[in-house]
Amino acid sequence: MIYVDADACPVKPEILKVAERHGMEVTFVANSGLRPSRDPMVKNVIVSSGFDAADNWIAERAVAGDIVITADVPLAGRCVAAGAQVTGPTGRVFDTTNIGMATAMRDLGAHLRETGESKGYNAAFSPRDRSAFLETLDRLCRRVKK
């Protein structure tokens, strides 16, 4: 199963392409509307607009053998702890070796933005990010299918 934190996910078409190639089910989870799919392997879940509702829905279900796609570091941490394979939309893999540092860097960035030391601008999503994501997702799909 592939779970997608879908509200701001820039790689939805790529996820569907890779999942279809590997015969894997995909569940898009969001707080607002998603484009419906006729594919029986694709499920859309709309959760309440409550704080972290989509994250909580995914974290409560993700287990070893699942793949989670999210840019949200706290959600990634929860899913890594549950044994899931986790990647961000840029192809960055979160695992037990790097989730602690990712969490620390996220917290530092938040602190710097709060104190005005940083404006917190993120780089634009690039074709290179899309390509890295496709490669990473394909690798994770092969890994969980073993």
C-alpha cells in the first residue's frame, strides 16, 4: 500500500504511474477535495480539516511493507517508527538513520523563522526533484515487494 499526504503533493501523477507499474494500491489522504479516480487501485480519503487530521489518519495505518509519501517531517518520523518506507516528493528518503537529524533541522528552521533570523523560503520544485522522486519511489516499491 502507498499512502500519500496529498494536500500539497506535487507528484500525484508520478505516484499513479509507478504504482500501476508495480500493481500497488494507492490511498491519497487530504483535508480537501481530490480528483476522483475510476481505478480500483486508487482510493481517496477526505479527513476533517482538524490540525494534523491527514497525518494522523496515515500514521495510524502505515506499517512495515507500506510506503508513505510526505514532506511533513513529524509524519515521516511516525511512519518510520512504524516500519514503513518513507520518501518526500523530492525523492528524499526518511529512515532510522536520518529521521532524527531531519527532525532537528526542521525544529531549527522553525526556531530561526520565529526569531526572524530566516525568511524560510523553500526552493522551487524542479524537474530534477521529480526525476529523483520517480527513481526513489520505484526503488521503494521494488523493496517492499520482495
